Amino acid sequence: MTEQQKCPECGSTYLVRDGETGEVVCRTYCWDKQTGIVLEVTLTQGSTSATYKATSTNLWQAPSNPLAFVSSLPVEILSILISAIVAIAIVATALIYTKRKSG
């Protein structure tokens, strides 16, 4: 389509010509500006119109602070976790060192 045409039903300028039938199909989209997710699509062809709406999603919402759970742990548990990680790292290093030395 070379000239700017408008849909007679809704006034949209998003028009596509169907390659098989030659009919003009109107498309309108509504999306969330923050996420870029399409929430609603309307297709109009002649006097027939179909609307598709996203009514729910399984998208995961990231927490505002990814380490928020760490700040909610008591100091005692946090220090035990850090000590356990350091102990595991020391044991792993010792095992690797003795394995290389004997091999």
C-alpha cells in the first residue's frame, strides 16, 4: 500500500492487504509501555472484527532488591552460612592440592 489509508471501522492506519483475497485487514495493538508486552490485538477485515486480550500471564516479577532475603536473615544464621561456605572452600582447596601433589 503506497498511500496512507485509514480503516473505515476504527480509523487505524495499520492496514495490511491479504495476499490471497486482496482484502484489507486492519490491526490495532495495545501494549504495556513499561514491559513491552502486547495486551490486546484487534483484527478487522470487512465488517468482521476479532479481539484478543491477555487476561493473565505467567511472567515472573523480579524483586526490586535481589538480595532482600539476605537482609531479613538473623546475623547468627548469616555468619553460620558464611563460615560454612568458607569451610567448604578450604576443604575443596585442600583436596585439590593433595590430589595434584600425589598425582
